[in-house]
Amino acid sequence: MFSEKDFIASNYSQVDTANFHWSAPSNIALVKYWGKKENQIPANPSISFTLENCKTITKLSATKKEGYENFSFDLLFEGKPKEDFKPKIQKFLERIVLYCPFLKEYHLSIDTENTFPHSSGIASSASGMAALAMNIMSLEKTINPSISDDYFYSKASFLARLGSGSACRSIKGKVVVWGENKENSKNSNLFGVEFSNIHSNFKNYQDTILLVDKGEKQVSSTVGHELMHNHPFAEKRFEQAHENLSKIKTILKEGIVSEFIKIVESEALTLHAMMMTSMPYFILMKPNTLEIINRIWKYRTETQTPVCFTLDAGANVHVLYPEKDKEKVLDFIKNELVGYCQNEQYICDQIGDGAKSY
């Protein structure tokens, strides 16, 4: 198990120029984390499905420069300069420079794009920070080829977390646990850990994302997390998350889809209940979100199809179901649910494998 000190880079050489190209997917939490401590440490553990199609694709070019006082970088988002993203990248570099001191020795050119709408509750900051962290670790491996694969991926997850907490779950694995829990000493608050003991019932599990509202969220996740400090129900919620994590690990291992549905839907509604009972309180669901949920419940009752929903910190609905039911669930979505989506838009996705190099 790596500690924070293990991730401080040393004994590296220098290169004049280097280029890298990575994609990293978004992820959807099954057991949600809401609330964090100092330095992006989660208040409770979480577990997520890694997605396949919703991803950020990032190229990084590093060129040796004179002077090491300040960071030097430029940023393109979808081919155009994006000044309002730069403060977030600057803050990220400031957070990770202790662990990657070599970053001040290079001018970084970052070229990034998403395959899905930015800032609409599909965790674009998670995929974005994960993709950037993979590129930075490729630079570290170029100047220090001795680092192991285990170190490479663990540190990438560690760095991604410092940019966006849930980004640490977008590095590796179909299912990822983030956060310490009593059952498994390998789980860490510092980085995500792959959970590989998954029943065939969850193989290629589908996630169709209904884009109820593609606009920017009224309340950022960062602000939402902070409102868990002094929240009247916080401690009980953190206990519940630990219990649900234990339960869902068993469910994923044994393939019990009916119990999976109960926990996943309860977790989604609990997340939004925390938002509605914080001070100040807020609601990120839209009327169409509730219409979709009610129609999913009705369809499941009438057809006995094991389809369920989850939500992230936004209005969009993730519709989860086994691959064997894909055809009939997609028919249901097209016939009954797309009318509740903005411009009838939705994204078909499924469990993926994490970050990929090009």
C-alpha cells in the first residue's frame, strides 16, 4: 500500500520534449460519496462503475523551458483556447507540484475534448482530471523509467483525486472503490482501488444516460460537498454509506441484481436528500427527472425487467440494466423516456476498463 510520501517524485532525469495522448472515462457512483475532508479526502467510501463512451481525450506536449519559478501552460478545449478553465488547471498544478516537482521545468500544452456535454452532471471534471493525470504520469515515467505499473496507476489516481475527488475512480478497472473501509485494508482514501470480483450478471452492464438538462449545474459539486459540514444528517449518512458499500460488494460478487437495484436507487435518492436538507438547501433534480424515475418504476413492475436508475449531482438520469435486456430497455427508453430529455438526447454507455493510451 502506497503512502503519500511514496508519491513524491525523485531521481528523475530530463528530456527536451515529450508528447502523450490519453483518454479517461467518466464514472457513475453506485454508493455515493458526498462530503469531504481537507485535501480531497472523502468523508465516506464509494464504489463506481467505470464508463466506456463518456470520456475526455487529452493530449499533452511537454517542452523543457528556462526558469523554474512558475508553471507555464496553455490550454485548448475542443480546439479553442479556454481561459475560464485555466484557473482550475493552475490550482491542480499547485496541488500536485509537491509530488511532481518536475512540472515547473516544462511548458505544458494541453489539448482536451469531451465526448459528452461538459458540466451537466456526467462527471466531466472526473474524466478531465483523470486524463490529465495519466498524461502527467506518462511524463514522469519518461523521466524515470524505473517506476512500476502499480505505482504508475496508483499515483495517477492519487493525482487525479487532487483535481476532482471522483476522478480517482476513472483510472483503472470496471468497478472501483475509493475510501477506507473496515473490510479491506487495501482500500485507500488516497486513490481508487479496482474491485475485480464481479459476477457475470454484471458483465457489460449498460448505462443509458438521459440528458434531462445539459446546462451547467446551479450548485457545483464542490459547494455541495462543503455543505455536508454541520449537516444534521451527515454522520448517519456516512454510516449508511459504509453499510451499503459492504452490501454491494457482496451483491456484485454473487450477481444479485434485485438487491443491486434497491441499493443503487436508494443511494441516488439519499444523495439528493442530503442536498435538499443542507443549509442552504438546493434541488438539482428537474420535474422531468421525477417523471423518468416514476416511469422506470412502473415499467419494472409491469414487465419484471431488472432496470433501475441512479443520479449524479445533477438532473440527468443514468438508466442501468443487464446487457441481455438491452433491446427491450432501449425500446422502452425510445418510446417512453426520450420525450423527457432535452432535445430528446441520450447517450448509450456501458461498463468500461478505464484510461487508455493512444
